[in-house]
Amino acid sequence: MTDLKKITTGMANGPEAIDENFTKVNNDLIKLQTGDIPWTGVALSSGWGAVSGVLTKYRVIGDHIEIKAYGLKPTKDIPAGSFYEVLTLSGHPELASGSDFSLTFFDANNLNPLQGRARISGGKLSVIPPLALTAGSRYVIGFFITDKA
């Protein structure tokens, strides 16, 4: 259950707190009724960082997992040719993609796109870079939609 703010007589920003509580409860009800998950944060795996101020998040709608991942970059060298864990879809280890899907790696100037592969298994997004990545040299930028397993 969601943590709700306690509402008291005469509290500052009372109407806003009530509205925030209603939003939290409604989001919980949606999850219970449909299995959908509203936009939720992620936890970056060791070896990955994000450009300051960039929010990476995911949601589940029906049979689709949507991930907004802009400005992610490796903080250590990453070899090509094998899956490398990037992030965890917080709170949902049961999530998995039905198959691999494409994602794009750009250089630090958002030029020179290269296609890589990704998959979600056990609530974790892993990627296969198209080439070895030097720390900070490439960014993952994109909005991904994949089918759930």
C-alpha cells in the first residue's frame, strides 16, 4: 500500500496533499485492477551513470513495457559481444521481455548512431553494445517499447 500524507486541520498545502494522496491511491487501484504499472523510477547498475537532471523511468501498459532512457552512459569500459546489465526496473523482478529488442547508442555529441540489442529478464535491462564502449564515450538514448514475456 502507498504511504499517504497525514492531513490535519489548517495544515499548509492541505488541498495539494489531499490531491497527492488521491493520485497515489488511484495509481495503486489501477495496478490492482489491470496489472499496469504507472511511470516508476529505475536503479542504475554498477558501471552506468546518467547525465545530470535526466530521469530514466519505465511503465507497463497491458502487454507492453515502456522505458524512457535518455543520457545513460557507461562509467567504466564495457566489452562488446555479451549482455551487460544497465538498470533494474524498481519493484518488479517478474518483468521480462518477450524477445530481444533494438536500442541505439550515440557518441558523446549525440551523433553516429549504432544499433545494439537489449532484453529484460528478472526485472533487469541488459544490453549488448555494438562495439566495445570506453567509459563516458557513448550514450544510450531512446524510448523503448517491448512486449512482456
